[in-house]
Amino acid sequence: MLSAFARNHKVLTTLGACGVVGSTLLINENNRIRCKESLNRARRTVYFSGVVGVVIFDYWKSFRNLTEGTAEYKETEHIVNARNAQRIYRLCDHLGGYFAKFGQMASTMKGRIPEEFTSVLVKCQDNLSPIPFSDFNRVIKEDLGADASELFSEVESKPVGCASLAQVHRGKLKTGEEVAIKVQYPSVARDTQVDLRNMEMVTKLCERIFPRFQYSWFVPKVRQTVEREFNFLQETENMSDCRAFFANNPSIYVPKPYTSLCSKRIVVMEYIDGVKASDLEGIAKMGLDKKEIGQLCVQAFSEMIFSFKKLHMDPHAGNLLVRTIPGTTKPQLVLIDHGMYMHFREGFNHDFQQLWLAMITQDKAKVRECCKPWHLEDAAEILMMMFTGRGSRPNRKLGETMTKEEAEQFRRQMQEKMMKMSKEEIATRMKKMQETMKNLPIELAAVLRVQMMLIGLLQTLGVSENERLNGMTYAAVRGSFGGQEEAFGYLQMLKWQLYLLMLRLRLWWGDLVVEYYYRRYMRMDSSVHPLA
């Protein structure tokens, strides 16, 4: 009878057999976990591919029949950017991990990517969707062997911040100290490996479709920093080292970690009551000068670049808090989230210090010589543009930004120049730039990333590009004296001050020369291409 039923109902029989086998396999907990992880990988891949496909199609469909530069083009650009910014934010929020970190970095690039994106992606800094408190408590129990209620006298169930890899809850130790409890999302380490594979797949696909797009090298560089960042014990060590480095500077502060309560997925640190460095209203309420906060940001990261063995690589506003120095009315910059760090090789600080001073003074021969430790002699000109914003034959003073009229004139000149170039010449130049980025050592890439992320915040705080470059140059010179000028004798101190004076005179003279030739060039050029 059963055999007759099986012959007459083959589909039902097959489905039933599969259900029995599947149920038997899922009785085993390890099989259930593997099945859940496989489904999660598939879900993330499908979601990511779907969003990327929709965004690409939206831009293609919206602009295929429009002429660049027209009023209709500009209006459509604003609408499409706003629409896709929301899509990208939902992708970052839904998938979290390194997608959220991408959103954080993009949110800092004011002036370099459309404002519609930066204004929306700023929510990735500390306002992503949280995990349930039960998951938070489960990680605490798995790593520390006890519930949160047993280890802390108080823990707020609502997180004070939700970022890319972890969320933070405010709590209180049994001894009464207020702490911030940072707990890694349970599945973020596994999910990130899936996401990196997906990103690598998309970049390789883009290389096939668009031969000029050669950026698949980017993902392996990201992978190099991933493992350290997921180990919160490494973050605890970074925090302790950075705290010791700034110990003698009351204007820059790093919270105290409670190492006995830290693990690979948990960091417990001193709670800091401050406002984000981008919160201009909060800064004003404390009676602080926003520009002074910006100068502290320049000082903190410049000193790390030129004098510290490590570099905090994630300087978005959510990781930079502002408060007053306890007991005073003076500002204090607090550095948090010490997971993403670059560990410099021995001698890097000195090598980059020499390179920076050569780039600032536009000594092209010296720049080429300083590039030798990284085998980048042929990329000297490009490096000068990347790090200082001008090459060895600049048409602007150090740190000077162009007016709208100058930018428009420069854009027209570049278009005319590009039109005169052959496709082969354009392809060669693009390839050279891509090769430079591909071969850029990870230490230099880290410094460049930090610079790029800080520029947008510094603009918000009213710090000019000239002030940023001068601040970095001061730190470079100070680094050459080991940062210990306070302990110098009179002659050594005089030597240090004279070096700074000569450097300033050299920069001043260079700017005078640039000013003379630039004005002469503009007068000659305006007679040929008058501005409308």
C-alpha cells in the first residue's frame, strides 16, 4: 500500500523524505549552527547584490538621456543622490560590520562626495540599530563567566552608542566607578568575512565591465587590519599605550581601561561624559572655541603620526569627544574606540617626518630620496599631491583653497587639456595613479586615510587647510627632537627654535614666489579665456 502511494505521489514522497532527513540532521546543534550560518551568508550576499544593482540601475536610467551641466541634470543629480544615499545607509545599517565602517568614513568626506551622502551616512557613526539586551548579556556571560548583573551594580539596558562592530552600554562597577561597557556583536566577525568576499567579487566584476576600474586590490588591504580590530584585547592594549603617550598632555585624554573585565569581545573602560567633536551647539554651551577643538584634533593625530609607534585610524566625530578638563574651563579632546590601529615599523616616524618636510618645502629631489624606503621614487609627484594638495610646481600657496570662480576656470582648463589627450594617454595616467594607490604601503595608506577623514571635521570646526598643514609640520619638527624640547638645554632649545624659524621663512618665500607667478599667469590667461 505504501509503495502504491509512493508511486502515485512521487512529489509528496520526495518532499517528505527530504523533510525527515533535514530534521534528523538539524537535531545536531553543530549542524543547526552551520545551516544558520549558510543561510545568513546567502541572505547577506543577496541583499548586498540587490542594493548595488538597484543603485547602479537608478543612476544609469536617470542620467542616460541628460546632458551634463544643464539645470535639469543638476536637479536630477540632487534627487537621485538623496534617494541612493538612503539606500546605502539602509545597507550599512542592515548589514553592519565593515559596511557601517565604510559609511562612517564616507560621512567624513565633506566636499569630496555629494552632501546628500555625507548628511545621511553620519548616522553610521553611532546611531545604528542595536542588538537586544539579551544578546549583550549572553556575550558578557560567555566571555566573563557571569551575568552583567553579577559583575556590575548597574547596567543601562538602552545602549548609549551603536557603531560598526559593537554597541556601548553605560554601567557602574561594584566600587562605584561609572564605566562604558563595549560588547562586540555576536556574529560580526563571521559576517565580515562574507562581506569582504562579496566586495571582492563586485570589484573584480567591475574590472571586467569597466577596464579602467582597477581597485580589487583594496579589499586585501582591508583584510590586513580586520583580525586585530576584532580582538578587543588588542584594543585594550592600544588604549593603554595611547593613554601613556598622552599622559603629560592634559588637553588630550584617553579613558582608563579596566583590564580585568576585558576579553576578546568586551572592553570595559572609564565612562566619559562629553559631546561629539562635530556637535557645535554642545561645544558652544560649554563655552569652548570650536577652532581650538579642531587644533587639538590636528595636534593629537599629528603627534601620533610623527612620534608614536601606533596610529588611531578611525578619527570620525563619533570617536572624538569634547569636554572641559576636570576642574577647569579649558577644552579637552577625548579619544575613544582604539580598535582600528596601524602599528608602525621601527623607523617609520623618522622616515615619514623627512618625507613630510621635503613635501612641504617642495624639494622634489629630497622627496624622491625620502621615497626610497617604500620604493616609490617614481611616484614622488603624485605623493606630494595626495598628502599636501599641491605638486612640485604649484599654482597655489600652501593650504590655500580655490574660490568658486578659480575652481570653475580650473575645471574648464582640465577639460580642454583632457580633450587634447588621446585615449591612450588618459588610460596611461589613470593606470599610473591606480598603480600608485595599489603599491602604496599600508602605513602610508593609513596616514592618508586619517588625513582624509579629518579634513571634513576640521572644516566644520573652522580650521583652515593651511592651519592643518602648519600643525602637522610643527609636529614633524617637534618629532625630530623626540618631543622632549621641554627637557632641552639652552643651546638645543635655540637650535630647535631656529630650525622652525628657517622652515617658516622658506615656506613664506615659496608662497611669495607662487603668488607672483600665479597672478602673472592669471592675467595672461584671462586675456585668452575671460571669465563670464
